[in-house]
Amino acid sequence: MKTIFSGIQPSGTITLGNYIGALNQFVQLQNDYNCYFCIVDQHAITVPQDPQTLRKNIRSLAALYIAVGIDPEKATLFIQSEVPAHAQAGWLMQCISYIGELERMTQFKDKSAGKEAVNASLLTYPPLMAADILLYNTDLVPVGEDQTQHMELTRDLAERFNKRYNNILTIPEISLPKVGARIMSLQEPTKKMSKSDPNQKAYISLLDEPAQIVKKVKSAVTDSEGIIKYDKENKPGVSNLLSIYSILSNKTIPELEEMYTDKGYGDFKADLAQVVVNQLQPIQDRYFQLIESAELDEILDLGAEKANAVASKTLKKMENAMGLGRKKRK
């Protein structure tokens, strides 16, 4: 069975876009792959974080993973900082990385643009990301298009390590999401929906109350044409709403277009809002059962134990190959 690794930062509540583009697919993947799902809290601190808020977000994200359908009997769910091998292997990856290739990372350029000073970790976190993946002999990494550059670096670092030291690391393949999985902002439909968007009307959180969801969907940007038709270039707002509706209702976009042939945006948005509310209600119910429970701690304890066993073994092989530490005398 092939291995999949995926990590999400605990930097805010997961959006409907994250759910459709990633978490919902993970629920299916866990049936066919050996899955490791990691809450990458060490990546989160590459930018300043309030400690109490970060800790709350870590627990919240863990609860949402389970609430959407991740089964701890099938997949390993764990917190990055609870597996010391990540930071240790991250340093080893830094030691074979070049400043030039790290400076070329688009996300580093974007996040550092115009700033007088940035954290060194903002430059060096791609090697940590590589370590996250490589520690588990990962075959496939499901990522969005914005992460393909980091994945190419991960593959380069793995190949470089294997060439210099030993053929230890598995070279992971990139798994891009299916067409239509990219959910856009409700207010700026040419931009990806993001939990970090300062405009809260731009995204739906998995924990939004029904009234909030209805309000956000009703205020979603469309156009003045009044025709419910999929046309990504000329009607990005309507097309985005059709994508969400289609995925959550299991109806094709042509079916939805036909359903609303003689109806306006008001009816369309009202029905879509109800579809979203119905989809999120059981997730929210399960989330609130878990968030303060001992069950969640038990799941995370077991996940850390399982992840530690695999990651520590890979780390030891890497350290031995690089000549670190002592070899035991026989």
C-alpha cells in the first residue's frame, strides 16, 4: 500500500474551500492509502503567533480532521511538534539546501516583499517541509498548485541526499487536486478562498453558524446578467458558486444550470446556502463533541506514538548516512 503525507497549518479555522479541496478528499484516500495527516504547528511559527491562540487552533484543527471523517483506525493524525524527528530532519535538509534555491521560492518572495526584516525561518521552512514528507517514505503528496514549487524542491533535496550519502529516501510524487476542486473567494472570485482573508464575507468557515452561512452566500459576488451559467472567464462568481453547489450536492453543473434556467440569483443562492448548511451541520455536531474531550487527546497521543516510530527510524538512517553521532562497538 502506498503512503500519503499531508500537512495543514493551524493558522485559523478551516474554510469550505479547504474542506472541498483537501479534507473531503482525504476521507476517501484513507481507504486506499497508508495516510499520515499532520498538523504542522512548527510551520505556523514562521510568522508571529499568539501562544494561546495557536494552541487553541491546533486542537480545533485536530477536532475538525476527525469531524469531517478521518478515521484514526485507518489514518495517522498527529501534531508536528510532538514528533521531534521533524525538526531534527529539517536541520539535515537545511544542510544540503542552497541559499539561492530557497530565495527563489515564490512564497518567500511574496511574504518578504517590502519588509525590512523577516524571520530566518521564512526562508528555511521549505527544508522542514521536505523533512515532514520524507520521514514517512511518502509516495504521494496531495497539494494545491501553489505548493508545486516546494514539492519540486523536496524531490530535489531527496535526490541530492541519496546521491551524496545513500539511497535512503523515497522520492515522492506530486498529486494535484481534481479539476474543479479549487474554490474561490466569495467576494473576489478570481482569488482562492483563504482563511487568512481579512474580509470575513470572502470565505465560509466550517464552524460558521447557519445564519452566517446564509448571509455570506447571499452577499457572494455574481454579476448583473442574471443567468445561472458556468463560464469561468466571463462569470467567475456564478461559476464558483456552481462548483460549490455541484460538489456538495453530487449534481453535475449542467444539471444545476437546467434546474435554474428560469430562476434568478436569489433562488439559486438561497438553495445553495441550505446545501452548505446541511453539509456542515453533522461536521459541527461531531466537532463540538470532540473539542474538549479525552477522546481527542487519546487519538493525538496514539498518532504521535505511531508517527514517532516511523519518523525516528528514517531519521536514524539519515544521521548514520551523514556520519553523525557514534557507532556502537560490538
